[in-house]
Amino acid sequence: AAYGLGINYNKTKVIILDREHDNHREIKSVGRCEVVQSFVYLGSLIDSSGSWGAYNINRHVWP
């Protein structure tokens, strides 16, 4: 980490996007990062098929 920055591997997730080949083998991790089927990024839910949509913000508890 040249500038004092590091990767938090407990929070880092990897998603594999592959629209052409749906027959790839199951991958559990990439390095020390967990592979997930979907995640929320900037308020949008992105899944491994490449589709995305608005994340349901009603499940958050606001003060």
C-alpha cells in the first residue's frame, strides 16, 4: 500500500458477470474475496446475470 491504503477483505465482494456461458463451474472465492450472486452499489441491486434495478430502501431504518 504505497499511500497507506489497503483492501479490507472482509468487506470486499466479487461478482462474476457472464452472459454467454452459464455453464462455468461454481467459484466460491477469488483470492481472499468472497464471490456473491448479487450486491448493492450506489442504491442499485446488481446480480450475476448483469441485470440491475433500484434497491428497496424501505428495509432501512431511518432515525
